[in-house]
Amino acid sequence: MHSATEDRSELLRACYQNSLRVADGLGAETIAFPLISAGIYRWPVDDAVRQALTVLRTAETDHLRTAYLVLFGPEVAATARTVAGV
């Protein structure tokens, strides 16, 4: 859950890291993630995308080759494209 008074970005990144570790351990080649915490937990969308991409771009895996971020709606997708620089 996002907090205006406490930096919890490490916890958010850990969600992605742990999921990648489990999926890679299972031999998965592809994984899809929702934009974790950007909905009901009110994490700002731009920062949620930034945290996800930080992990996904630097992850070292043996089997995983493709990761998808599943985004809800055109506004979130536009924000994600801006943050990703695409």
C-alpha cells in the first residue's frame, strides 16, 4: 500500500522480484503482471510503472524471456508509455 509518509518502493519491487524468482524456478518463459498496488492501494501510476520497470529491466533469470504489464485502461497505458519512454 502506498504511503505519503513512508517510502515503500522497496516492498513493491520485492513483489515483482519474488514473483520472477518463483516463475523462473518453475521454468516459465513468459510472465504477466498487473500493475501491482496501482489500483485500490492507490500507488501513483507513474511510480508504480517506474518500480515495475526497474525490476523487469534488471532481472537476471535463466528461463524467463518475456514479461508483460497488464494495464487497466487507456489513461494508465498512456502513462506507462510515457514513463517507459516508448
